[in-house]
Amino acid sequence: MTNPRHAQDTPQGRYYTDPAGGPALVSVTNVLGTAVAKQALIPWAVKLTVEHVLDNWNLLSSRVFTDRTTVTREIKAVHTAVKDHAADLGDRVHTAAEHHVLGAPIADDPEVAPYTAQLVRWLTMWGVDLDADVEATEITCFHRRLGYAGTADLLIWLPTGPGGRRELWLIDYKSSATRRAGSVYPENTLQLAALRYCETVLLPDDTDAPMPAIERTGVLNLRAKSHALVPMPADRTAHRAFRGALETTKWLHAAPSSYSALLPTPAGLRTAPRKAA
């Protein structure tokens, strides 16, 4: 996960501090991580674990009776290591994309370079002029009234309207080493809707500006050998759905972590009736 300006990691996930001095704002990704079930994660983790065991069967089986605890710990950590590496790669891809759009130097990173090349290819195919067509990159968006915030990867003008009219797009980068370029998740729509309907954006000097009127939203999937811009219907209906997840997140974050058990008090105990002689 990238580290946007004003974002802070807390025991309850990421929150944004408000330069204006208001209460902390829960991040959009925190909301989705807390209140939206990731149905594919468990089968994915099981698949990775089983493949690791089968691929390393001889080595593991020779240790399982002499060092069962360590072997178990190693197997349990397989999917976490893969997930952490994918998240780190995503962060580096986002950073490289931001630097390219801004014309800033990009770190030499052989693993990231193919993804950056696909971004450059996409920009070239659409005839994007970085100076004229990019409205903003990695810009912080606030919705103080509802209590959330997030960071938009890219606001860009593309000639997708009738007759080639330029439309303002809100685009979120997604990178993956395994998923096909055209694949998206439903919660991607919720993320885009949350950002689209924010009330303000923060300028570099931390002053507010109105959120630009977004006409189209989509996910730009970057892969090592391909890319795809997938339009997403991040409309008011999707925003209402996000607001439901937002309320669930706020409730969960405010709820106690434990509750006291109820035990009978002596005064409340009922005396057993005597049996007739």
C-alpha cells in the first residue's frame, strides 16, 4: 500500500489527518478492507499453500517428523509472503507511474520497468500530452461531512466523448503478476465512486479546492506484458453502497473489543422450592 500525504496507519487501519484540524478521516481502502468480504482470498491462499507443499514435498516430508513446528510455520507463511510481495510491487509500480506522469526521475527497478513500459504504451496509444491532459496525479480527496478520505491515482482528459470530445477520467492503477489485464473486482467500483464523489481535494499547500466534476471512471490494469483500461460504473448507486460499508466500518471501529460476561447475582437467584414431606 502506498503512503499518501496525510495518511497515518493506526491499529484500526489507515486514517487521514485533516490539515484544517478536523477529526481523522477513515481511508477508502480501509473501509473496503474492513467491510467488504474478499471471497476469492481464501481459495487463493489455499491454492498457493497446496502448490508450495506439492512442489517441495520431498524436502518438507523429510522434516515434518523432526521439526514439525517450523515446517508448519513456514507453510502457513507462504500466502502471506506472496501477498506482501504483490503489495510491495504495487506500491513501486504506483510510484513509478506517478514519477513518469510528473516527469520526475524513476528508480532503476527491473521488476517494475515492464509495468511502467505498459503505462507509457497506454499513454502513447491515447495520444496523451502529459502537460495538457493530466489534471492531477496522486491527489488527496476529502469528504469531511461523511468522514472519509482517499487518494486518486490519476485525473486525466481522454477523447472518449461523442465526436472525440475530451472527458475527465478518474483512473485507479492496478498491477498484478498473475491476473489477466481485463479482470477487475466489484469493489473497484466502490473505491472509484467514493473518490469521485468526494467534496474537496487538497492542493500542494494543503488548501482546499472543489473536487473536479468527473465524467468517467475506470481501472487501468498494468501487467508486465499487457494493459487494459476497464471502465467502471462508479455512479451514485455505487456511492450509496460504499456509504453502507462506511457506516459498517465506523461501527466496527467504535465497538468494544470485548464484552463482560453476565453472571447471576445472589439477590437474583431463585430459591428452589421445598419438596412436600
